[in-house]
Amino acid sequence: GQNIDQPTEMTATEGAIVQINCTYQTSGFNGLFWYQQHAGEAPTFLSYNVLDGLEEKGRFSSFLSRSKGYSYLLLKELQMKDSASYLCAVRDNDNYGQNFVFGPGTRLSVLP
Amino acid sequence: ETGVTQTPRHLVMGMTNKKSLKCEQHLGHNAMYWYKQSAKKPLELMFVYSLEERVENNSVPSRFSPECPNSSHLFLHLHTLQPEDSALYLCASSQDFGQGTDTQYFGPGTRLTVL
């Protein structure tokens, strides 16, 4: 089966660093995505990992360990506009073909 | 603005109605997707079309019927829905299906309420 876990909610202070974790169990891992979704808006792409290691993109970085079924999204120098839900998604090749499985999302609140 | 548009943005319908959701992408992509996002539940992939052919079947009830007349347009036809089908329905597109980064670009969604 497929299962993705994320913390439901997190709170951090403006200017700080926050790490959002994601653990997954899939039968045929083929890439992990992070999306940001502001309330009432569509998800927007943040990052993609398919090999182990860290991918850095400005204030956002994403890490993947395939052996541990684990990823995190690191947000530095937090800004108020970073308050949003962060969705972890895995592309899974199972017996029925390819599937995108999303986690429940982590709602991040950035406080002044 | 992601280049993916959806209409209508809001829809209220009775259980006996028939309605359709429309999605259009202006990105020249070859793959399009329908997702369902319910309150307090993860995004659920419903349908995938690649080059106008349906490529995934995620056991969606037959009261949801997708149609992809060309690579830029995707419809979701709705009939005899249930109140539990009330949700945000998101359309997305990607350059190709199952290739490389396969980044999906999402539309703003249609907020559906079934009475």
C-alpha cells in the first residue's frame, strides 16, 4: 500500500528556520515533490527529489533519503507570506501504473 | 496565474443535477489530471490523461466521467452526486506523464457543493 505522513500543524517565528518532515511507504518510489498551498489557492511546485541528498533553491531546500523513506523541506529566513500548507507527494510505480500520492499537508503558521 | 484555468470557480448542485467542470491549460503540456481535495483529507488523484488518452484508473465512482477532447482541454462530467462529493476539484497539467521532474501546474479549482 501507499502511506505518507506529515505533521498536521507547525508554528514558527518570522526570520527563523523550520523543517517540515515527510515519511512515506510506497511499492515503487519514483520521485518526491513538495508543493506550497496558500488558503483558497492552488498548490504550487516547490521542489523535486529523486536521488538521495539535498536540493537547494533559494530560501527553500529539500532533502531525500530513499533507504529511510524520509524527506524534509527546510525553510530559512521565514517570512509572513510563508504561512501556508506544505504538501509532500510521491510518484509511485505500482502494479497498476504510475500514481501520485499526496500527504495530508502541514499547515505552517509564521508569527511576527 | 499558472496557465491553468478552471470554470466554474464555485458550483452548487442538487443530487439529481448534471453539470460539467472545465479545465484549460495554455502551457502546451501533454498530460492533464483531475484531483479531489476534501477538508482534512489529502489530495486524491482521480484521473490522468496523457496525449488525450486516459492512462490511470483510480477506482473513481462512475458518477464522475472525464473527457479530454484535445491536449488543452479536460472536462469532468458530474451526475447523481452525493453530499460527500462536496470538495475542491483541482485540475493540473504537466509537460509529460511519468517523465523526469513531471512538475504539475494546478488550476485554482472548482469549489463544489452538493445539496
